[in-house]
Amino acid sequence: MREVTIHLSEPEAQALEEMAGEAGISLEEAVVRAVRYVLKEAMPFHPNYLQFRSSLFWEHYRYLQDLLSGGGR
């Protein structure tokens, strides 16, 4: 995984915090889900979409396998 820093306007951050609170998740998890949603919606228009989607899938699969085997603790 890779850490990325983002900057949101105050209204954006407030809206995301409210949604996270309503969903019972952390602000960080809400940001991750928001980014994944945008990628899922926007990437079909990118010329290398299938290659990108495949690499996202396998990276996420490897991450989950690592967590399940105890390596993510």
C-alpha cells in the first residue's frame, strides 16, 4: 500500500466527516472509499482502463491475502 496526502476544502472535509460518522467508519476509511468510487466511475473512459483495473484488482487481492495470513498486523 502507498500513503497519499490530500487536501480538502473545509466544506468538503465536513461533508466527508458527516458521511463517515453516519456510516460508522473513520474519516480515513471514508476518504479511501471515495477515491475508490471515483476511480471505478472515471476509469472506464481511460484508454488503459482494463490494464489499470486488473492491476488494482491484483494489488488489492495480494493485500487481502497478506492480511489473512497475518502479515498486515
